[in-house]
Amino acid sequence: MISISNLTFSRGNKKIFDNISLDIKAHKITAIMGPSGTGKTTLLKLIAGQLKPDSGTILIDQENVHQLSRASLYTLRKNMGMLFQSGALLTDMSVYDNIAFPIREHTQLPESMIRTLVLMKLNAVGLRGARHLMPNELSGGMARRVAMARALALDPDMILYDEPFTGQDPISLGVLVKLIKTLNQTLHLTSIVVSHDVQETASIADYVYLISEGKIAGQGTPEELDNTESDWVSQFMRGKADGPVPFHYPADDFSNELLAP
């Protein structure tokens, strides 16, 4: 569904991506993982056309995202759901109106049908009974699930998840993991999950790309990465404190520093 070829992108003098290529298969869950600050969220913005690469192409259903007119890009985005890291709910709207908002903006449906759709989306994430609540009345996990329902509002083919598990308690985290997997299978979605939560992401991903220092450091199914011969991939996937990424920041010899006048 998405083909990224020879992508290079920089911010100022810092190269975020250095000639990377990857494919996102339709109806699968693809994980983009890596240490903090490696540009995972930036990649989602490039896919959605919010940022423009220095070079390379991003094709979605054979359309070059960064050559589309503004109108065509907006049409493409209607087919993408986005779960923001913060949830990004509209704070002065109820849960119901947060879900209804994109439907009202982009369709001419009557309110009776919008009500049916909103209740269906909220029921899918287990929060139909919370439709009258305001965002400040929701727990962190509930807010993330409402945001997920809103991402589904226009029945997109694709959903982009930006760090969906960050800051969640174990029960909420388990609910989100189950929802992403179940919704992807039931609705035949194409899902991209950006995360550095290895255990949770690997449990639902069909394929994983590991990004580090602008390059793809590893790729494969979770099982393949678990049996990798790469020391860096092994350190990341197993959360080892020391390895190719050292525990100690580079410094002079410790004993010399202690004995220095």
C-alpha cells in the first residue's frame, strides 16, 4: 500500500533519514521502532504529506504524495486515520462531538445517521456509555481510546498510530494492544504503529522496521528480530543496558579523573 524509496530528509544540518527504503503492506500491522529522537514521528508526517523530503519518493496506492495538488492531498488524508501521541481531543467538545466532528466536516450526512456512526465507533472501542463525558473527565487510557474512535470516524483504509502506548497503565495498555489488533483484523485496515515499546508492539506487529541514526538498522518479523545475529538489534529488542549502545557516555579514563589535582 505504501512504498518509500530512497528517502532523505534533514532538519537544518541534521540528517534525520539517509536514503532509506521500506514498504508497508496492505491489511497488515507494520511497526516503526527505534530509540527516542530517531525520527519515527517525522516519518508519519512525511507519509501524510505534512513534511516534504529532500529527495526520494513516498507512494500510496501508486500516487506520489508530494506531487499531489492540495485538493488531492486532502482527499488522500481523508482515507488516513491518525492517532496522535497526546490524543489531541478537542477539549471544549464532548466525547460524542469529538467523534462527530470529522463526519460533520467532511460529509453531508443527516444527524440521525451521524449519531448511528458515532455510537458504532464508540462501541467498537468500548466507550459508548462515555459519550456525554468531556475530555477532562477521561482517564489517559479512555482518552486514547476516544482518539482511536475518532481516527476511525471516516472509515479510513489506513491508520497511523504515534506512540499509542506511552504513559498508559498496564490495563489500559493491554486494552489498546487488543484494540489495534482486533480493529485491524475486523476492518481490514493497514496500520502503522510508531513506538519504542518493544514488547507490546512486537506482540501485534506483522513486520517491524528498526530505525537508528537515519538508517534502517534492522527489519523482519518479530520472530526474525528476536533471533537476530545483530548485536544492536538484540540490544534494542531485549532492552539490554549495555552493548553497541554503551551504558557510559564517552569520557576520559575514570581513574585518571579521580586522581587529577
